[in-house]
Amino acid sequence: MSVDPEKVAEVMGGDEVLYEHVRSTADLQRVVAEGLPVGALDRTVQYVAGSRRAAAVLRDRIVPRATRARRTRLRLAESERVERLARLMALAEHVWEGADDAREFLAAPHPMLDGRSPLEMAETELGARRVERLLMKLEYGLPV
């Protein structure tokens, strides 16, 4: 099961923030490679965290405040972190059939993730892959 690139783009703020319509994985790859607008970070963390306080903490973990203040676009590594977070949210929302349940899953420690939350695991690409595998097992009713 792959994540719909249009949904990932929607989590990042959609056409309004990305300045173009993402229709495919190739489109998504291109906008990430070009450097996402800082607004994509803001929109993504607000969407994922749900509250202003949690969003501020998450935002600072992805790109420090001082760095954000100096730029209008994110660098490639920063853009990839934002896309990874948006992709996990899109997948969790699909599996849990709603944003609130997806947020709860992403924030809660899970025994299959060494007692860490999916958001903590998603700080690295390999950790994000573990979260994706867990979500796919949940989607297909496999033991977790």
C-alpha cells in the first residue's frame, strides 16, 4: 500500500502553500527536491500535532527557530523531514480513518517501537519505515 501523494501534499498545505498541484510521486519528489516553503513546515506540524504547543515543539525539532527566521525555503534534508512527517500522517489517517485517531496513534508510545512514539521514531528514515510497517500491519489486520 502506498500513500497518496496528493494527500501528503494536502497535509503540507496543498496548492496554497506549495504553489502547485501535486498529482504524482514524481511531482512530490520535485517539490521536495526544490526545497519546500517554510509554510509547509508550519502547516504540517500544525496538522499533525493538533495543538499550538505540540506544533511548536515539533516544529523546533525539525528546523530550529533561528534557522526558520532566516529563510523562506527549506533545505533538502529539512524538506525531506517535513515530507516524511506528512507521509506518516497521511498513512496513519488512512489506517485509522480519521485525523484525530491518527494523531493519537502518532503521539502515543507503542511497544512495537521500543516504547517510543511513532513521531519520535520518525526522526530518522529507518524509524519512519518501522512506523510505516506497523501501520501496514494494522491496516491488513496482522498481529502487532
